Amino acid sequence: MITKTMSKAISGVILFTLIAKILGFLREVTLSYYFGATGISDAYLISQTIPGTLFQFVGTGLTTCFIPIYYKLLNQDGDNKANYFTNAIITLVLSFSTAIIILIWIFTPTIVKLFAMGFNGDTLYYACQFTRIGVLSLYFSTFIYVYNSYLQANNIFTPTAFAAIPNSIFIILSIILGSFFNIWILSIGSTLAVGVQLLFLFYPIHKLRFHFHFNFNWKDDSVREFFCLLGPVIIGVSVNELNTLVDRTLASQISVGGISSLTYANSLIMLIQGGIVQPIATVCYPKITHYISIRDSKSAKNIVEQTLNFTLTLLIPLTLGLIVYKYIIVDSLFGRGAFDQTAIHMTSSALFFYSFGIIFVGIREILSRFYYSHSNTIIPVRNAIFGVIINIIFNIVFSRFWGISGLALATSLSAWITAILLWWGCDKYLKSGGLSIDIKDLLKVFFASLISIVIPAWFILDIYVSNVIKLLMVIPLSIIIYFVLGIFFRIQLFKIAYGMIIRRK
């Protein structure tokens, strides 16, 4: 059962994450306004993608593998041993970051070509220089990832979500200053922004009385156990990141500005996934792991089922909203400055096809955590590899017919297939057995979502006002209609929310 404490933690994390994601989205809007869908914007985006992609292989695995080992050491040997292990992991990841930085600095053009083989001339030059600057942020990222895991293991969630807010603000300022004064500010500022994010984690870490010092004892049993868990997770994350790499590589060959349009469309999807699914999964994962560790599979299974149901209650209306209002959303948020009609149509078309995968990416994220809580990392890895193979095949086929839109469609279809396979595998591979979901409640969600999206469309889309005004009218009206229908249909999430409001009064 999702407790009141967990609900508050989820609410706080979602609030700060959404603010950070909105600012992150405004960062994309700012970039599109000052640089449009051009070679410079493509070079900058690739320079940010390369270090992020390479480090995410380890970063995501850190959170997944660190928490269960930390809990084990804390319960068996106390704070000192758990902190000893934490310092060993930080030292290990810092060493890895140094190796990555050296490798990228030596082979920059080759690595950039790997990520965007269509780059040449000035675009390739700026991409290489921006990448050499951006990769230095890995040192900051090392501490951010480990500190985030450490805080989550200690049931502290909101500071990690809040820290991303100043990061986005700093990058927005860097984009603006870079366009007016010197283009190199764009890359340097984005690198320093990661350091600013780290500063906001020092206080909660200090309150827990953790102090970093180098620890090169990687032969310790806990570190070896960490490696055993980390290997499959890194493979899984690596092959998932290949989806993005394949998309952007093909996009760079399809059209100028293709990477930018695909990135802008995907940023809206990530706003939803990162603002809703990730916060819920982040808070629930330690609790699920705890129940599995004490062999209370029934409670763990119950939390996963409730999490899936509540997540889908939020994702279904958002999916329908993006499908129906794709053009006015893109035009309202990006359609200014150097972002012309061609870029708007290309981006809105990609957004349309990306939207079909939102629900299944969310399901896949939560189910992967369920497998990890059982210390089963093999099945998610197999699933991820299969998903990449499908995505590559779909990319090659669909991009020939629909260009950039075909790449987005391929990504969505691969998410459908991999999520369904993970769901079917729960009964076969996990001791807690298969999952069930309240179909009746989800049918209510679908009809409430459909009504709340379609009714405003009938009245607002044909009004002769700007798309910004239309969007500002549609959002609150759809939310109000959906909330009223949610209470009327007695949808589970709204019953709980309504009950909390009544009790506060």
C-alpha cells in the first residue's frame, strides 16, 4: 500500500521535478528562439548528448545498484561501513569519468561522427569544440549521481529534485548571453551549470554527516557485489541509449535541423516522463526493494499495481492531449525567432508519433524497477536489447517513407513491444507472480480523458486567436473537466485526492 508519507514524498518530488522540467523545456524554447533549427543548435545538442549518453550508462546503474547494497551494509554494519562503501563508489566513478574525458579529448571528431555522421564543415567543428568543453561536466555529474543515490537511500528525495532547477536557469542565461556576446558562453555555461546543481546537494549531504575522501579499496566485498549488479544494468541502459543515438544519426542525414526538431519534440515527452513517471518510480523503488528483501511479495506487488494504475491515470489524458493539440503546442512554445514554419511542422509531426509511446515507456520504467527489486537484471537487459533491434529495423524502414516522423513512430512502437513483453514476463520470471490492473478504472480514465480533450477542441480550435491563447484556454478547461469527471466516475486516484482535500478542510 502506498502510504501517506510516500504520497507526500511523491508530491514534493513531482512538484520540484515538474518545475525543473518546465524550466528545462524553456531552455529548449530559448535555444530554438536564439539559434533555431540550425547547424549551431545541432552541434550544441550533440555536444550535450555525448557526455550525457556515455555517463548515463553508469549513472542510472548507480541508483539501481547502490541502494540495496547501502541498505544491507547500513543494517548489518552501521553508518561507517555504509559511508566507506559510498566513498569507494565515488572514487571509482571519478576514475571512470577521467578515462572518458581523456578518451573523448583524443578522439573527438570520430566520436562526434559516431553520434551524428551527417555533420561536416562548421557544424562538425563547433560540435567537436563544444564536446571537449561539455565533457568536463562529468566530474560534477559523478558527485550528483552518487549523492542523489545516497540521499534517496536515506529517504530524502526533494533536494535532489530541487537541485535541477538552478541548473536549467543557469543554462538559459548561458544561451542568451552566448547569442549576444560570444558563442562559447553557450557551452561553458552549460558545463558550469552542472556544478551549480551540485552545490545545492552539499547541505543535505552535510546534515547526514557524510564526508568524502578517496577510497581505492575496490576489492572490498561490497564493491565487488556492486559490480556484479551494475554490469547487466549498464548493458541495459547502454542499449536503450542506442535508440537515441540511432534516431539522431539518421535524423542528421534526413534533413538540416532534423536533430533539433526530433530533440524539441522529444523534450515534451521527457517533460511528462521525467515529471511524472520518474518521481513516482524514484520514491516507490526503495519501498518495493524493502518489501522484497523481507519476502513480503504481496505488499511489493500491491505497490507496483497501484503505481501503474495511478501513473496511467495521469499519462492517458496527457497522451490524448498531445495527439489532438500537437500543432498549437509546438507553435506556442517554439514558433518564434528563427524557428520557422518548416521547423514547426516537422517538430509537431514528430511529437504526434512520439505521443503514442508515452504510456508504454511509463509502464516499462516502472516494471524495470520491479525486476531490479527482485535482483533480476537479466530480463530487463534482454528486453532492452530486443527493443533496440526492433527500433533500428523500424527506423530504417519508416524513415524512408515518413522521414523524421518515421523515427518517432519507430521509437513508440518499440516501447509498446518491450513494455508488453516485460508485463508478460512478471508471472514467469518473478517470485511475486504476475501483475493485475483495474481495467474498469482505466476505461473510466480513457472516457474521462477523451471527453476532457475533445470538448475544449470543439469550442477553442476554430476561435480566431493566437495559438498561445488557445493553449492557455485549453489547459485549465481540460484539467477542470477531467477532475470533475474523475470524481463523478469515481476513478481511484481522484477518490484519494478528493478524500485528502476533504480531510484537510
